[in-house]
Amino acid sequence: MKIKERLIRCFAAVFSEREEKTIPFLEVGNTKEWDSLAFVMLMNVVQQEFSIEIPIGELEQMNSFEKFLQKVELLVKEVEK
Amino acid sequence: MPDSLLEALEIIKQYSQNDETNVFRCGFFCGSTPLSLKSMVHANLCVALKDRRVELSEGMYGDLLGSLLRELTEGVSLDCIIVVIEWEDLDPRLGLRAQAGWLSPYEDMLSSFRSKCALFLRYLKALAERMPVVVSLPSLPLLPLHFSVRRQANDWKAGIKKEIALFAMELVAVSTIRMLDVDILSEEASFFDRYSAESDLAYGFPYTLDFAIIFARHLAALAVPPRPLKGIIVDLDDTLWKGILGEDGAEGVTWDLEHGSHMHGVFQLFLQSLAKTGVLIAVASKNDPVRVEELFKKRSMLLERNAFFPLMAGWEVKSHSVQKILLMWNVHADAVAFVDDSPLEVEEVRKGVPELRCFLFPKQKPGAILKLIFELRDLFGKEFVSHEDALRLESIKHGAEITEQLASSEEGYEDFLREIKPKLTLFNQAGVFDKRAFELINKTNQFNMNGLRCSEHEWKTVVERESGFVFVASYEDKFGPLGKIAVIAGHCDKKRFVVTHWVMSCRAFGRRIEYCMLAFLFKKLSIEKVCFHYIPTDRNGPFKEFLTTLECSEKNSWDIQRDIFMERAPILYHDVEEEI
């Protein structure tokens, strides 16, 4: 499974009310349930799913699915190196 | 059970579609942010409760005691409540987030710790009067607040441990409190693998994700304990003893230190201890039955001969012997374990009886045998041992005789039933919570009218219902007592009795107890009709058969009239008594 598909699965698990097709477009601004707890939950799910560690300080900038995807792809590459 | 947070969230989502009329309500209280721990507990409960919807409520962050107090004063009754207490809930100075602990006087911390334990105890006991409570005492490492090196014990830490031990002793003494033995967590996670300082400081969630997964599994298993297995079938050669009876002879097989076979003796003692708690033990061995019986006569074993039934020694395929044993016990394969030292036999039995839990006995490996015993203890462990547990084996032996009589001739069976002098005592238990009745409701499969399981809270609602009736039946005959073996509950509605719950232990089959209970109800309640809330399940064929004998079917809405019952019921020889 590609990184994007796996990340969609993570987001779908945390934002369980959202349809899967809408997930790539999720941003903090357009997702009312994306609060601080959802942030932490997302981070935990993603870190475990991809066996990566997201620096806590960077979490605030990861405010959309797209940004999450970019960060995860980068971290996965680093781990593979 | 879920192994990752992602899996847990997906399970929660999947089970949230379950029937909203059948909800298990659980309170989850901890002083930290519940986050992944709560999700993991939620998912584990969903899996354990299968077709029920699970709803988890939570308390206020940072105020565990206040949350418990609010639950006590304002909360609705729940099916269960899980309370996770960590060091900082007992004194904030013991947590990393507060900086005051490093310079505080030890005696002051100890005394405040003591008073907080007392307060928690008071609230937990009060909650336990209303619902089952699962409690976990501190599972995380204690900060090195004392000036001494950690390897050297000091009066402050010893004092804290003493207070925790006293607190724990008070908690375990309450029957509706199930306390997690945090020692079990050490098998899977060392102290430092449990705590995440990063997560604690950033989000107020002190656990590592890996530890939360383990911790949640244990908490959920205490909230909804898996049903203990009922029986164990064991091999003889190189399992119950070291050696091959056919080759080494009765004097050549051993189970002691002297012959390097000590662990076989330990296994015998373990089985004997299981037998004492009502676990059924049988032997399935490829052996000469005469030689086996001779050995039991000649040698004094640690596992007594009368502790097991039946002893199937012979040369047939092992899975066939196992199936015969299950038939004699009248127990489903998924409630039974099988232990044999031969990988071939274990595989054959596993294929022949797939639902059986099969274990290879690791002969010559004491550590591995001990590990197997630990595993088996968890599968057979019980919350309490009832009077009926002590009667189980004897009643099954006599049940086998009854089945034999039943198979011989109808006339002979009538004589037999009359001669055994059956006596049925019915206890009117409306308004009374009887632990045995609750146990029967939740573990009986075959003679179970609808397969409905109840939480303690739900069962209390049934027994306390206005216009409701609950009768618990206790049986004995000339072979001895079976103890409390059946429960029927329902409510009266004009001249009819609506049965909502009816279960009877399979040990009591073939004695016409079910007819006798119904006859008693018609008489006692002066009713004209009984309506059954019958729901077919995978296992309740015996109940359906009973209804068929009364020609009670979907056509007549599972109802039976008094006169029709009197006409169709068989002759009843029971001496019936009622006790209030």
C-alpha cells in the first residue's frame, strides 16, 4: 500500500465521520473535529503505522492532510536510508 | 484484540454500528488525558462484547478524585467503571509535571499520600456498591525524589509501598472491585518502557503507546472477564509422568526430583488444584487401560485417580477419544484444553476438533512447563469458587449413568428416575442478587432460552423489577446434590408469565427439571399461560428440543397454555419445595 493510502486510512480512523474521498482535502480550518486531542491522536496513529517519530515542535505546522503527507514521506525516506 | 492504535480506532468505528438498544456503558476515569489508552480499552471491550455497542464516558483531566465524586453524586448507573490511578493522582508532587516534589519533606508527602489513599478508598467502595469497579494502582515508575541511591531501599519509598499495599488489601476485599495486579505488566513492559516523559509533558498522556496497548488489554479483560475454560484433557506418558508405561512398567514411570521428572509432579499438582475449583479433568491416552488402572492402584500419585473422569485409555485415534470425553462431559470443545507431549497427537487432535485449545507439553524443559502452567492458570482462573464447583465432577459421573439408563429402555428409565428420589428446591430470589444465578446466566449455552448475557448492573435490574420473579433451582437425588443448577426469571402480566431468562446447567440434563420448574410456576403463580422470549442461537438446541416436546413453536408465538402443558409434560417424580 502506498504512503498516501496508508495515511488516508489513519485519517479515516481518527476522523471517523468523514468520508474517505474527502480526506485528502482536510485542513485544520475546514475540519471542526480537528482539535488538539485529534492532533495528538493523529500523531500517535501515524507514528505507529509508519514507525517514525514526528518531532513535537513540528506538529503545529502539520495543519492539513497534504502537509502531513509531505512530512511522513520525508520521515519514511529518512528511516529507509 | 487490537495490536495498534489504528486497528483500535477502526474496531471502534466498526462496532459503533451495533444495535443501540444493547449498549454496554462503561466509565473510564484517569487523572491524565485518556487519549490512546481510552481508545485501546474501548476497542478491547468492543471485541470482548462482540454484538453489543460499547459507550465509554470519561472524567475531568487532572481531577480523578473529583471525577469519581461527580460520578457518585450525579452519575447514572453504568455497567462497569474503570479507574486508573497513578502516583500523581495520590499526590501531585509525585508526578513529573509538578516540580514541588523534589524539595518537599518526605514525611509530609507520605502523610498526604496516606490521606488521599483513604479518600480514594471511600469513593471506590461507594461506587462498587452500585456497579463493578476495575481499579489499577500506579503502574509507572516512581521518580527518584529521595536523596538515597535507587538500589538502596529507604524509609520514604518503603512507606509509600506500605500505604499502597494497605490500600490494595482493602480494595481486593470488596467483591465488586477487580484490581489489576500490576506485576503482570512487568512480563511485557519494563518500567522505563511504560513512561513517556515527552508525551506526559506535551499532552498530559504519560504512557508510551506500546505500553498503552498492553495496559488496555488487561484493564478491558478485568472489566469483561473472559469465561474460564471448563475442562482439560491430558495425555499420560511423558505428560502426567515421565516414561512410557507400556515399556517402563508401573514402577518405571516417575514424577519426582530424584528421577529428573519433578515438573511432571508439579503438573499433576496443578491439575489437582484445578480439580478442586471444579475444573473437569480427563485422560486421553494411547495405553493399555488395564495397566493404567493397575498403576493408579499400585502407585500413589499426586493427582488422585478420582480427580478425573473419564479415563480413556486405548488405541483409537486420539481426536475420537477427545470427542467421546466432550460428549460425556456435555461441554463444548471451545471450553476445553488438551495437553499432550507428542506434536503429532497435538496436530491430529487440533485438526479433528478445531475448537479445542491444544498445547504441546514441553517435556524435559522445566521452564517451558512452568510457562505452560502460567498460561493454563489464566485460562482456568476464576473470580470465586462456588459450592457447585465442588459438586461438578460427581454430578457429571452420575449424569453419565443417567444417560446410560436413558439409552437402555424407556420403561427402565421411568423406574430409574423414580428410584433416584429427585428433589428440587426453588428459591424465590426476586430482589436478591445471587452470584451463582448471575454466573449461570452468563455461562450456560445449551439450555439457554435466548443466549442473552447480562452485566451485573443489568441482572440487578432484572431481579429488582417490579412484578418480576426470579427462581433459582437447586437439585439433589440419591447420588448427591447438584447445587444450584437453573435460573428462571420473568414477569407476570395478567394471567400469563413472560419468561425473559431461563438457563439450566448441562449437568442437570435428563432429570426433567425443566418440566418440574414450569409445573411449579403454573401452580405457584396461578397463571394460565407461559410465554417464552425464545431466540435460537448456535448452541441452544437443547432448549429448542424441550419446546418441541411441548409442541411449543413459532406458530403459537412460543406460548404454552396450562392445560396443554399438563397434557404433554412427562411424569414428574420430584419432591418440590420452595424456600423464600
